[in-house]
Amino acid sequence: MKRPTVLTRLYTDDAALIWNGNAVSGHEELSKFFEMLPSSEFQVTTFDCQPVHEQATQNQTTVLVVTCGSVKFEGNKQQYFNQNFLLTAQTTNNNTVWKIMSDCFRFQEWPS
């Protein structure tokens, strides 16, 4: 992740991010959060996607994405992570764009 400010474009205006138990929401707060993160390299090793029933999402087309992999932040050791997010279809002017409405990221730490 070299340009973290670009990440906020992937989120809806009222998106929520839970990063290791800490809540961040809204474009301005997300932008501040991504700016404070050091440069990083992510490697996704597995992912799974499944549709969410429209009754649960107020008739919005939504997909649950579950990922895991590893990340190395500049100046830190490599860590494993799990990340789950909900993507929702946003349609304007006959153009559909998928945006993140909810994102939950957690480092995986095992006892040594």
C-alpha cells in the first residue's frame, strides 16, 4: 500500500471499518486512519465470496468477502491477518460500482 488516500474511494460515504477492534467510520476518519498507516505489502493467500440475501441488506445487492494472508508494514515484522468486508453495488447513470460498506480487519496472533 503505497498511496493510502486512494483507499477511501473504495468505501461508501457512511462505511465502517473495524481495525483490530477499533472503529473508524466516514470518509474523513477513514482518510486520516489510512494516512497514519506505514507503507505496507499485503499478500492474500485465500479468499471466499458469497452473496448476502437481499432481505438482510434492504434489497441492496451485497457480497461478503472473507480473506486471509500476511502483511508487512514498513519497520515491522510480517504478520498474518483475517479480513471480512461487505461489498455493495452502487448504481448511478446506468453504471454499477462496487464499494465497501463494512470492513473488519484483525491481526492473527498465536501464543508462542
